[in-house]
Amino acid sequence: MKLQLEKFGKTLISRELGSEAFKAFQPTLRELPRDEELEIDFSGVLTLSPSWADEFLSPLLNQLGDKLLLLSSDNLSVQATLRILEEVNKRPMRIKS
């Protein structure tokens, strides 16, 4: 399954909005077959803050582990945020180049 993060907005900032997006995504996440990966596509996202990503991507990483695949992005805010999350979670994220 592929998730376009742009559906939550082009500017993804704040813990509160990240938490709301994660809760809104829960029904879709429950439909994900156990053997299927979840691909996160950052296309169209202009800004991804560490706080939003921590509320949305960190719980996904905890739930899905290696089944969470992040598609690579040329966006510098996305790249920086993903590096910060890896440090905070002390866990690498799978990024498809």
C-alpha cells in the first residue's frame, strides 16, 4: 500500500496535527494485510517538521517495523527530519532510493 503524505497537507508541522493525522489514518492502517509493506511517499510535501513526523512516522515504525518503507525525497526538510527521527528512535528507517 502506498500513502501519499500530501493528503494530510503540503506543510506538515506540529505535534498536534501529526497526532490527528495518525489517528485519521488508523482505519486505513487496520486494512493493511500483515504481509504487505506500507510505502510513504513524500511527493508534494513542502515542509515536514520533526514534531509532525514524530507523531505520525514514529508510531508507524513501532507498529510496522521493517514493513514501513519510506520513498526517497529530494526535499531537504524531509531528509533532515528523517535523520532526526532515526537519532531520536535510535533505529534506522528503511528508505527506498
